[in-house]
Amino acid sequence: SPQAKGTTPFQDIYEGTITESALFELSKRGSFRASKEFFPYQNTLYNEARAFCTLAFGSIASCSVSNLEDSEAIRNLYALKMLVNAAKIDIPTSFPWYKSYISWGLKHKVISVDFTKKTWITRGEMAELTWKIMKNKEDSTNSL
């Protein structure tokens, strides 16, 4: 079973989990916060989602979703859209708009079917999603 305290400075992240791996890889690009707690089960706020996105893709300007306040929780589909767009991944237009993002996410194994059954995205899930999209982008760039 996972043990507390692994390769991250957070006391509430367990060693051997995908969240730990994601946070470890993302932390190579910058820091998250000074706290000893990460609170992986709390819903991700918009400003936190933008911080993850900026760590992964470098530009806060490309990490945005219209009509959201910084202190508002971000829906999982908007988080997916923001990250995919910031990674400059071409997604075809669909109706409804999120259908093509879900198709891409499932095809590239960055989301699971369970992702579509939820509304909100936790901080741990946001770290994992960011890392998976970042890895997918790096892998597809390296294979060219």
C-alpha cells in the first residue's frame, strides 16, 4: 500500500501514486505553493488550474477559459479544454464542443470514461491530467 511522503514536499500525497508522479514531474518546472499540504481531494479553483497549465505549457495567457472567476471551481471539461488548447493540440470542431475533447482524451489515454461521469476536477486529478497531456505532447513531439 502507498506510504505517505514520497518525492514531493506534500505530507498528504502518497508515495507510489499517479498523483505523486505527476506532482514530481510538474515540480521540475516550478513550485506550486509553500504549504506542506496539497489537498488533493479539494476541487480545483480556476486560478489553480491556470497555475498547473502555466507550469506545463509556459504561458498563462494561453491558459484560460472565458467567464470564470479565479476563486471559482473549474469543471473537468473546461480544465481539459484549457490544457489541450494550451498544449496547441488540434481538436476538430464538434457539437457539443466538448465531444471532440473527450474523444481525443480517451484516444490518447489522458482521461478515463469515469472522467465524463463527473462535473468537477480535484487538485490531484488536475495534476494528473496536466502531466498526462504534457507527456502526450512531449511524446508526440519527440516522435516526429
